Amino acid sequence: MENLSVTLIQSSLVWENPDANISHFDKLVSSCNETDLIVLPEMFTTGFTMQPEKNAEQHGGKGLQWMKQKAVEKNCCIAGSICVEENNKYHNRLYWVDGDKRVLAYNKRHLFRMGTEDQHYTIGTEKIIPTLKGWKILPLICYDLRFPVWSRNRWQKKNNEIIADYDVLVYTANWPEVRSYPWKHLLIARAIENQCYVVGVNRIGVDGNGFAHTGDSMVINPIGEVISKTKANEESVETVDLDYELLSSFRKKFPVGLDSDNFTISI
């Protein structure tokens, strides 16, 4: 299977100003070299707003339309979350945009109660695992990182081949500086325990509530090694190549997933 190139865009956000943010990300995305997947921060059009009644776009709104336009222009997939209103409910919704072929949506499952997110947004219940160049990818959002059961890989063996639910775990975030230590170490833990690549993309800068963000965006390989070079507190566009042979051979050599526990999740 071919390798997969993933581009992390780490940037500050203009508080509750979709036009300014879309304009800025338009320049950053346009600067990307050839890539398979571009990952944007959580709520990249507004910042982590708790005023969805003022800031949410309708499903199919300007943020999503821009993502579709850029995905076609760059001939790649784009993932990032937006504050969305649909059927009189508000969602922190991650869109997976695959050029002009398809749009998938994941509504954030774990709403950050300490920031009152659970009081303003509706909980998500369904994961998505799209396939890109044969790679299976699970995209999640920020606070989901703290809940390993929701992201746990499942395994089976067919014809001496280890089959996992997914190969890459993606987190898009607005994770503040005060909790940067858990952010960095939980990303590494998820890569190790799920024997997958992990991509974490976080914003930088100070938000409208006065919380600072250092970014610390990174890519981790299945062994738990950080293989990206994005620096904290710096705007960055970095493309990282994911090696499928490394993933496949490591799973065959050390198939811990075959001894994992079966479980079910109550929604």
C-alpha cells in the first residue's frame, strides 16, 4: 500500500470571525505542497465559542463550502471542525471533505463540561472511519482524547494478516496551554495502545476567553515516536509522510491487539 502524506496546519484563530479565519486559512491551504490530507484546528472558523446561537453556520454553510472548494483545488481531503446548526440543534461538527466525491460528518462525542460545552451543543453518537488511499482513518475532536475507550482500535486476524478498524487516529483541537502536558502525552499513549499513527492538530494564540494555546501539534508513529517537527507557539504548515510498511510490519511483529479485551459502548 502507498504511503500517506498528512499536512498539519497550526495557526491562531480570530475570535468568532468566520470571514477572517477562512481568509487566513485560504492562504495557508493554498501554500500547501502536494498532500493527501490537510487537518485544521477545532472550530477553525470561530474559535471554541460557547455562543453557537450567534456563530453557528447552517449545515452546508460557508465553512463547509470553502473546505469543498479547497479540497478540489488541492486534490486532497480536508478535515476540521465547525460550529454548526442543524434541525434546531448545535453541533461541534468535524467535516471530512474528500474533494468533490463525498462529505462525511462527525459530531463531537465528549463535550467539555468544564467549559460548558455540554450546555450549548448536542452530543454525537456515531463515529466515522473514512478510507483514503487504502488507509482507514478515525477523526475525533479535542476532549475525545481523554477517553480511550471511544478511540480504541479493534482487531482480528484473517489469512495471517492483522486487520484493525483503523490505521490513523486524528485529533483536531483547541487545547489550552495550561493542559499541554496531558495533550502531548495522551497523543503518544493513543498511538502506542492502538498501534496506529496519531495526528494531533491544535491552535495557537489567545482566545476570546483569555486562554492561551501553544499548539504542540504533532504526528506520532505506532511505536510512540514523534515524527513531526512543528514547534510550539509558531504558525506552521507541515507535511509528514506516514509509512505503511512500518505500520504493517510492527503489527505483525508485535500483535498486541489480538489479546485486547472485547467491549461494547453504551450511547
